[in-house]
Amino acid sequence: MSRGGYPNETIRLLHGRASVRQFADRPIEESVLNAVLDAGVHSATGAMQPYSIIVVEDPGTRQKLHDIDGCGQKQIAEAPVDLLFCLDMRRNARWAKLRNAPFTATSSFEEWWVSFQDVIICAQSICTAADAMGLGSVYIGTVYMHFLELREFFDMPEGVFPIVMVCMGYPRGERPEPRPKLGRDIVVHRGSYREPSDEELLAAIDAKHGGKVEPNERRLSTIAEVSRRVGGAPLEKRVLGDIRTRGYINTAQVIYGLAYRADKGVENNLEYLEQLSEAGFGWHEEYHLNDE
């Protein structure tokens, strides 16, 4: 083993990867940016390569993008480059029409499923390439909160849909250390799925997250509301009783009751499907084939 216990530089980069949220006031050289983008273009994909990347470098545009999708994430405006990764079936729809070929990809769940994977694979390839070139990056996952605004802002035609954003640039100061992750013994299953014991599962997740959050009136009120909306009065009573007994809010309650509220995660499902329809994607609707 070399390089401090890693077999090669690629493995070291992957083990040391961490989100960078503070960027130096330094532009990314065109040659460096192109090398990173080319790495994404050459990532694993199906035959159709159904994605597009919108590169945002202009400071004014980055600020407007922050105003749309900021959610307190100032790195959108501060990073020298923002990348918006889009699922793009427009290009292939045009190609099929120009070549007189039948086309149903925007109405196919199978096409959507594979294409979504391709978008994320491309984004991760770019993030790894950015690390290899001395850059840093961070994912912005709140794109889903602003589908319509982003599509309008970037003048996306029918068949193009925003999936995820990445902020990228040279890190300011020391590169952050990687956060703890669940280990191979929990995540990797050999041959078939293995259900860990309750004790093993709790120990692994507690080792990853750790810590306790002190209850206060605002936090308890929020957790009570979320629990009541999800599971009614019985769940609210059980959750609040658990907090009172322990004397603290555990990590699962923090994540699903405060940070990623379980009620908010499901209340807009139908609205998102409507937004997909407006963008020209109808895989959740019945498609009538002519089988006569």
C-alpha cells in the first residue's frame, strides 16, 4: 500500500472526498473546467446519453440562481462555477423526428429511470474529476423545490428537466475532512441481503451521526406537529414520550422530525407529478399504444 495506506491516487481521492462550501476568490481556468466537464461527458451512460449540463459562471447569474434556489446556501453565489445537471430527452426526441423514428421516451418510466441514473453518474464523475484537478465541489439537492422557476430561468424546452446542482471552485483555506459514513459491514451485503440486528444497526448509525440535541419549546412543537401529521395523536404521544424519558432528541428524531420533515417529504408528491407533466414527461400517465 502506498500514499498513506491507499493503493493509488484515485482511491485516496474517493476516500478523502468531502463537500466544499467555501471557495477562494479565484476563477477556474478554462482548460481545467473543460477537463472536468469532459470527464463527465465520458462517464458511464446508456446509448442515448440523456443529460445536459448548464454551466453558470457570470456572477450576476449566480446571484440570481442563489435567489431562486438558495435556501441559505450562499455557496451558490460565491462559487466561481455552478453546474445544473438536467435530464434531457429533447435532444433525442428531435433526433428521432429528424430520422423518422418512433419515440416514446418522455412517456416511459423505463427511460426516465435509466436516464435519471445517467444524470447522477455524470454529476459524480465531474465531482471526482474536480477533486483530481485540485478543485472542490458540493451538491445542491434542493433543486426539487424550484423546478418551475429553474426551467423558466434557463429557458428549458419541453423534455428537459433539472435534477441536481453542483457548486465548484478552488477551496478557501484547508479542505474539509470527510464526514463519517456507515461502514462496509453495514452497507455491503454478500450474496443476499443481510438484516443487521437492532443493536448492530443502532451502534453503526450512532457512530456515524453521534450527538444529542437538547429539547426546547420550538423543537418539541415542530416534532409534535410532524408526528401528528404523519401518524396522528398516537405517534405524537409516543415520540414526545420517548424524548421526555431520554431527556434529549435522538438523531433519527432530529433528521425526520426537524431537518428532513417526514410530513413535508410527502405532501407535494402530486404537485411534482404535475410539474413533470408540464415539462413534457408523462410516464406516470397511461400511454395508449395502437395495437389494432
